[in-house]
Amino acid sequence: MTETLDTPEKRRSALRTMVLIREFENHVRDRFADNEIPGFVHLSQGQEAVAVGVCTALSRDDYITSTHRAHGHSLAKGLEPDRLLAELYGKAEGHCGGRGGSMHVADLDEGMLGAQPIVGASVPLGTGAGITAQLSDADWMATAFCGDGSVAAGQVHEAINLAATWQLPVVFVVENNQYSEGMVFDEQHNVEDVAEMASAYGIPGEIVDGQDVTAVNETMRAARERALDGDGPTLIEAKTYRYRGHFEGDEQPYRSQEEVEDWRENRDPIDNYRERLAAAGELTDEEFEAIRTEVKAVMADAVEFARNADEPAPEAAYDDVFVEEAPEIDAFRERMAADGDNGGVGL
Amino acid sequence: MSAETADRETETLSMREAIRAALREELLADDDVFIMGQDEEDGGSFEVTAGLHDEFGFDRVRNTPISEAAQIGSGVGAAATGLRPVVNLSFADFIGVCFDQVMNQAGKTRYMFGGASEVPLTIRAIEGAGLNAAAQHSGTVHTLVAHLPGVKAVAPGTPAAAMGLMKSAVRSNDPVVFFENKTIYERHGDVPTGDDFTVPLGEASIEQAGEDVTVVATQRLLGESIAAARDVDASVEVIDPRSLYPLDTDTLADSLRKTGRLVVADESPLSYGLHAEIVTRVVENAFWSIDAPVQRVGVPDTPIPFAPSQEDEVVPDADDVRRAIQRTV
Ligand SMILES: Cc1ncc(C[n+]2csc(CCOP(=O)(O)OP(=O)(O)O)c2C)c(N)n1
Ligand SMILES: [Mg+2]
């Protein structure tokens, strides 16, 4: 990573990651519909260029924090599709051993500090990573993803203000997909653009076309450099759009099918980038098909992997509540092992 | 007189001094420890950390904006990425504005990520009535926190426990909320010297041995209970649980097996309080030893009123503990 997208190979690789996210979420959509994937899932299709544009500008050591809509960020940051999918299946081989599922994924080795489905919570988490970076004079920084709706939450304000006041090496990336669940942007905010809010914190606010991976990458690289130079946070508003409902199963009474089709037809981040690379003579149709074929194979393997992965042992439910276990948890674990049911279990 | 002070060299410290000394030792011992809170550079509320900013500087002891959610939330982020933050929440009543960060972030991060991260975060929270600070600055909320999965909670009643538990809290790789009662900062007691002294999380202390009645008492009410014990015609064992979660069930149940009588004195509101948990654990373990109805002493489910006459009415004291003891014998 830390790519400038300055060579055809890097550009094709960025395109491939976007295709991977799209394809990954096609599988999630279908396997969720089949009831193979339990729980709630929120797809990011349409927003791939934000995840990839941002994460290609980061180093492996940089941390990101994410939201309930975390698949794209996770894959772009380097998490493996097979283990990520296994996590969504609730399997032991998943990134979090099946404990987190779609909405709570972390892999600190890849710099994925955690998805936070409490709306807004990704932002103080990112600010906190920025404190560590600053106090330890690190050469890495933190990026907090959040949605347009989250900006109305108090903890987002507090965390951006804190990072700005302390000039922490953090970049806040607001993915403005224009909706929070069923509520359109204007219903929640009295500004035209989220980026305007940056001036309230005395930090730069940048608006970028979130459908343009190059533009996102360049904006993010500049913000990252600022952060690492000790010049503090930047707020980036990426204008984007989600194609699927808020969650799988959302009937979307709040928007028209024409609106969705318009974005898909005219502003699709993958189509646009593919055309741009083709026009520059960097990508033939065959090469694009080869990317698609390769990604489909990766995803077919990932699905097999996730399906065949082991269920976590039920008793592993007692692990990781604490690092230093509490006798209470140990006692409950032992009683469960002895009795096999938790009725009337005391301490 | 706790077990820790029995055969060691000790010095006399106040609760305030003990907490400050513990934090100072941890700042000296580990560069990853840092403190943040409102007015922390001037010692924070009740001047508990006075002098530490001067000694350690802004990187280690710093003021924050009035942003409790960001203080705790960023504390989780800093902890998960390698530091050991000590966040001063100041008045425990303020937990309302950052409860998400305590409940959903501090408490669940490690678990929901399958053990991917550790959250060595300490939160200081100042509780207790008695200063006519009224409803929003007098609460005792530790039951709320002790109830949360993934969070440990301590509430020491002696300087030795304060010193030893603060060091354990900062060294712990789990989130610990450290509750201080604001009315006992000047309570003095013997504290073992030497930086190897700690009190493990989850160990109660028998502060006064006795044969007839067990009084489990926290924080301010520990002192009130020891005073009450002098005024009753019974041999009273007074135990400071010190750590609320984990809770030292064995020490409490063992005492009950000996005395057969139980009073629980804690300043939480009575319903669904710490009292209930302690009683339950004792009943589960020592049911056949119980000789009298158990007694709870606490705040009778009201917010804390301002008027001194009303505050005195609802906040329990030694008299209430004495009457509770007498009801058991
Ligand atoms: C504190 C909190 N309130 C409400 C919700 C329910 N909720 C989940 S996602 C969401 C919408 C978030 O919108 P936005 O920040 O724009 O992100 P997007 O879904 O568009 O990615 C809401 C309201 C929640 N998870 N957490
Ligand atoms: Mg949105």
C-alpha cells in the first residue's frame, strides 16, 4: 500500500480491489438471501472508490476505523476475502473467530482497528489511535470512516474537536451517500456540505467526488501527509451513493428506482475507472475480463472456505471477555461444562 | 487492618495521597501511561492529581475539552493501539454522557473482535453524597458499571486499597473503572511502602474480624460501619469488598458461614443495587448458614436532594448501619 496510483499496474490493482469489493458483496447479498449468512448486513456497493481511494493512500501500519458498512474498507485495507466472509458466516476461521460478524470486524495486523456499528463511535476510536501515534512519535496515522448521518451524533463532534485541538494525525473521511437509513441528508443537517463543518474545528475540509478513485486517493494522500507532518486532522467529505438498501431487505420507500439507476448508469466508480484506464491505453477488454475472472475465482474459493469452515466451539463464548479472566466468567464456563445448561447457575 | 498491611513497613496516607502516589508510581514505571481529564493539569476535581502535570508535562498529564464521550472513546482507541490511558471522568454522574463508550466500546471491544485487541484503560469516577452537591453531582453509580460485561469496577474504602487497586487498575490489560468517594479523600490509613505493593482485582479485605455479624461495607460506609460496630453488643466482622467486579465471593461466603448474619452497606440506590448481588452470591453459597434476614443499607431509591435536612434523610450513616446490625441479632 501507500500507492500513488502512478503506474498502470497500481491503477489496475486499485480497479481490481473495487471489483473484489463489488463481487464480495454480490456474494454476501445472495448468501444472505439464502439464509446462509445470519444477522444484519449492510452493503457498500456504489461506494467502492471511497474505500479503495483512501486505503491505497495508506500504509499497512496506518489504522482505519469503520462503521456498520465495513466490508469495502476491510478488503481495501488488506483483510482476506475468505476470512472476512468466514466472519460473516460466524465461523471460527473468521477474522474475529465468528464473534463479530459483518458489523464488528477488526484485524489489527492489517491496521483495521475495528468496525463500529454504534453510529459515530468509529470517530473517537480513530482519534484515540491518533493520540497513540502522536505520543509515541509514530510514523503512522489513523483514518476514521463515518457516514453523513453520523455527523449529527455528539461523539463525532467531540472527537473531531479533540483531534483538532491536539493536532492529532487523524483524517476523518465522511462518506456522504446522502442517506442515513431512510433519512435524506437535508432532514438531518442545516449545511449544504459536511465539509463546511470543518471550519468549526479550524481544520481543512475537502470535498471529493467519491465515485472517482483517483480523486479520493489524491485528496487522501495530501491529508495523510499533513497529518504526518504534524499539521493535524483533515475532514474529507466524499460524495457517493449506495446502490443497495440501508440493509439487505430494506424496501427503500425513501427513494426512487430511477435515482438509483441514474447513479449506476452514469456514476459507477468501477465503470468510470475502467473507461478511464481503457482510454489511456492501460486496460483492454480482455484484461478487464481477466480481472473479473480472477476475482470471481477468488470469491468462489472464499465461499467454499466460509461454508466449510468450522463453527466456533460454543464454550469459546466465554473467551475474550477479559484479558485477565474474572473468576465469575471461569465459574460460569465450568458450570456450563458440567451441567450443559445455565438454569439456576450461581457463583 | 487489611492483610496487606499486616507484616509490612507502612506509612500513613490519605485516600487522596494514596491515589496520587499510585498514579505517580505508574507514570514513573511505564511510559505508556498517561492521564487526561478536565482541569487535570491543575490536579482535576478535588486535586487528586495535583503536581503530576508539573512533574510529567503535557504529554503525560493533560487537560481535555469538556468532551466525556471523546475522552473515554479516544481512551479506548489509545488503549487498543498500545497506550495505558487513565481518564478522569470527574463526577461519576457524568457517566450518562459517555455511557456508550463505557458500555459498548470499553466493555465490548475485545470480545466482539474475538480477542483482537486489548483495552488497558482506567477510568476514574468520583461518587458519593454528603457535600450538598445535589442530584447531579452526588450519585453513586457503580452498580451500573459493575453490571456491564467486559468492564471491571473497583471502589476502595481505605488508602491501602486505593493505592493497591489503582496500581492494579493501571497495570490491568482490561478496562477498569476506579470509583472514588468524594467525602473520604481525607480518610487516613496505613499503606505499605514500596512500589511492589498492589492489591489484586477481586480480593476483599476483612477490615475488622468478628464472630456474630458480617457487615460488607464500601467506601464511606466502611468507616460508618466500623463506627457502628463499636456501638452494638455483638462481635462484628467488617469486610470491604474493594473490588466490585470481579467480586470476592469466597471471602464473603466464608464470613457468613462463621457469623450467619449479613448486613450490606453501600451508597447505591437500594433497588437492583450492589447489595442485591452480594446477598445473592452469599445466599447461593452459604444458604444453610444464614440465621437471620439479611439487611441492606443504602439510598432509598431517590436522587440525592440538595437541602441538608433532606440529604441527611436519604443518605445512610453509622446509625443506619447500627440499626441494621441490631435487626440481625
Ligand atoms: C447510536 C446509533 N443510533 C442509531 C443506529 C441505527 N443506525 C444504524 S446505521 C444508521 C444510519 C447511519 O447513517 P450514515 O452515518 O449516513 O451511514 P450509512 O448507513 O449511510 O453508511 C442508523 C441510524 C445505530 N446503529 N447507532
Ligand atoms: Mg449515509
